[in-house]
Amino acid sequence: MREFGERGFSAGSLNVIASEAGIAKGSLFQYFDDKLDLFVTICEHVSTQVEGAVLEVVDPDVPLFDNLRRLVTRWMAYFRDHALERQVAHASHHELDVEVRRAVRAVPNDHHQQAFEPLVRAARDRGELRPDVDERMVVSLITVVLRHLNSAPFDPAGDVGIPWHRLDDQEVDGWAIAYVDVLEQAFGA
């Protein structure tokens, strides 16, 4: 996780990984088909960890945007406290190789879709969304916001508009919640 988190897939070295693990490089291939299989496995692990830690606050009976505020608060706390997972998530979301990016985003994309589609559908059924809103757009933008929030607040070059790196944790959380407020203004009934 450390090697890929710090260097990404393309620059990550299997030699370094094997050396850090204290095994021969060839031993990695007893467990993984190739470098991509190892990276995908690590990214899937991180995605599952994040989902388990963050999505537990989601309650389908709570209004959508209140759910999202709770989710974003938990998301920020998780990535603040889990630097290694944050680095892996950042590396997977910003991978330059299209095929690699597609492979590592498949699991979190599925997780987001499975978690957010029912919430958005329930919000529509309760009348929380404007009638003209496309549910797919809401799910898509929730995912975009979360991807942004797992890296921009922790990267001095992560955002051109908000100087995240100069803010304390409470201010960062306030800005993160403001993203949800914008979603609510855009889509709310």
C-alpha cells in the first residue's frame, strides 16, 4: 500500500514491495497474476475498508442531504486518520493509464452506485428532489464530490479555489459540508 500510495501504479516498484515484505519478487506471483492484479487487490481492499468505516452512518430513512452531510463528515474523519488509505485512493483515482484506472475504479464505482442509487431513489419517492432531476446525475456528482474530498483537502495543489492546506480540521469539514449544501441547492425540491 505504501509503495503504490506514494508512487502510484506506473512508478510503483514490485522490487521495492518484495524487498519491504522480505520476500523474493517472484514470490509475489504466487499470489498475484501481475503488477496490475496486485494494485487492483490493494485498491479493492482500501475501497472495502472505506465503505465499512464510512457508509455505516447512512440511514435510508434519513433525508438524502442530511445523510450526505453525515457521510461527508465521516469521510473526512476517515481520510484524515488513515493517510495510507488516502494515498492509495488518490493514486487509484489519478492513475494516468486508462486501463489501470478503469480496473481500480470498478470496485469503488460499484460501491458508490449500490450505496447511493437507493438513497437517491428514496429521496425522489419522499419528494426531496425536484421532479426534473435525473437520479443518475445526483449519484454521479455525489461520487465526484467524494473523490475530490479524499484528496484535495490533503494536497496543497489539490484545489484552485479553496486553500484546504491552510485550514484547520473544523474549517475543512465546513467546506466539505458546503459541497453537500450546493448539491441540495442544485437538486433539492
